[in-house]
Amino acid sequence: MTATAPSPAPDTRTARTYKPYASPLWRRVLLNREAAVIALLLIVIAVATAVVPNFDSPLTTTYLLRDVAPILLIALPMTLIIITEEIDLSVASIVGLTSVITGILTQAGWPLPVAAITAILVGTLAGVINGALVTAVGLPSLAVTIGTLALFRGIAVGLLGTTAVTDFPEFWTDLAKDNIPGTPIPGIMIPFAVLAIAFAVVLHFTPFGRSLYAIGLNKEAAAFSGVDVGRAKFLLFVLSGTVSGFAGVYFTLLYGSARGDNATGMELAVIAAVLLGGVSIFGGRGALHGVIAGVLLIGILGSALRLAGVTSDIINIITGVLLVLSVVSSSLLAWLRRRRISAIGKKKGRSAAAPPSS
């Protein structure tokens, strides 16, 4: 009598899939925070065009894009920083400091391009200070950048006091205000587009960008997998300082004034736009196209309300409500997702424990 080999047990394992790609393509593209922000942006544009007088004029477009350009620029590195679960609150103070440096050096007779490059290098140095304190010393970025916010702003105000430098070469101030020929789009949108493409490629299509998401999700696991967490964060703070320095030079030439209090409070507008654009304050999630839409949404909403005669206090309240809703909705969606995953796990557990039917 020959023994028969036992039949192999059926393979009940399920294939592991990377969660963001477990859904159909159309759902991943259309049903996310970024798509919702873009849809809201289009609705606001449509309503404002139909209801608000002069909103659709080329001059409104020009002034709107000029005003949001510094925020758009600074939001690029801020997105990467928040994705790693850090924050930089000193960006507006760096704008003010580099504005003052540009004004003082120009007043001293330096050619404006040299003064501008020096100011951007000062912004880079400010980013180096932030990055070193966070990565080398190990201090929390929130505490560090609150401190450097006051430090850089204090230096800026101390250098100029209550005075302002307004004597800049007309060629450079006109260049900052000029539009792309034949369009109402300011020329500053060209360097912004170049930077936006570069940041998007780095964040979404390179190993370095994927490592930033890994750091935000779990920095210890990222370090064990070979990511140099300290080096990556240091580089982001340096980039933030450099871009903020460039934004400071543009801000100075656009408004023709170098003052120590320039751009006061801009850091809040930047962070609000980044969070509204779908970047999680807890790190590990976000996309640049959502952030750009968030900046434009806040800018267009503010412009439309001002044209409609709404006061700046009410506009600030509305912006604050949008920010709170964006943070609350992100946390609520994460909680609902965890509940759903937990329910699915319990259901699978009960199915596996159930005895087979005869």
C-alpha cells in the first residue's frame, strides 16, 4: 500500500500593494486633497469673475500674481520641509533681512546685482544657521525658527531702524514690475516656473524626494534604510534661506522700499497655503501642485474680497478659517482611514477564525 502525498494547502496570502496605488488611476487622480483644492480654486475664479466687478481685468491678474509671487517662491522649499515633519517660521524675517541688506548695500554705492547676490548669500547663511541648529545640535525646528524669526527681524530693524531705503536704480525696479511681453503675467513667474519644475522633479521623481516622504512618515525607519536624515533636513533649510533671500530681493525691488519690517507675517500666509494645499502638518504627505493651487486660492480669494469692499480683518478671518478647516479635515480623514482599516482587519480576522462549513 503506497502512501499518498498530502495535497498542498491553498495559498490564502494576499498580494501586498503600495497603498496609494491600490486604487484605480482615476480615483488616485481625482479623489484627493490636491484635486479638491484645485476644484475649489476653479469655483472661486468662476464666481469672482461673474460677481466681482473688474476681477477679470488684466490689471487685476498682474497685481494678484505680483503680490503672491514671494509666497509662491517660499512655499516651494517650505513644502519639502513640512513633508519631513519640520517647519521654518523664520522665512519672512529672512525676507526682511535680505531686503535691508539690499537697500544698505545699494545706498553704499554697490551695483544692484552685486548687492542682490550678497543679500541672497545672507539668506543662505540664515538657512545654514537654522539647519545646523536643527540637525547638528538636535533642537526642534519650531523652537529654533521662532528664535531666529526674532533674531533676523531684530537685526533687520537694528540696521535701518525706522528709516527706509527707496533710492534704487529705475532699470531694476521696472524689471521687477514688468510683465511677460503681450501678457498680463509678471516676469517673476518665469523664475518661479523654473524653480517649481525643479522642485517638483526632485520631490516626485528622484530618490531624494522619496526619502523626504520616508523621513516624514518615520525618520528612524528612514535612517535604518540608509537615508541621511540630518543631511537631507540641513539641505532643505539652506534651500529655504536661499529662496527666501531671492524673494526678499524681489520684494524690495517690486515695492521700491527696503525696510526692516518688510514681509512681516508672511510666514503665516506661506504655511497656511502649504497646509491648505494638502501637505500634512504631521509630515509624509503632500504634493507641489496642491500647494501652488493653495497659494493661488488664498491670493485670489483675498483679491476678490478686496475688490468687493471687504475689509482686511474679515479677509484674515476667512483665511484663518480655511487654515483651521484644512488641518481639521486632514486629521479627520486620517482618523476615518484608520477606522476603516481597523474594521477591515477585524472582519478578515473573524472570517479566518470562522470554522469551514460542512
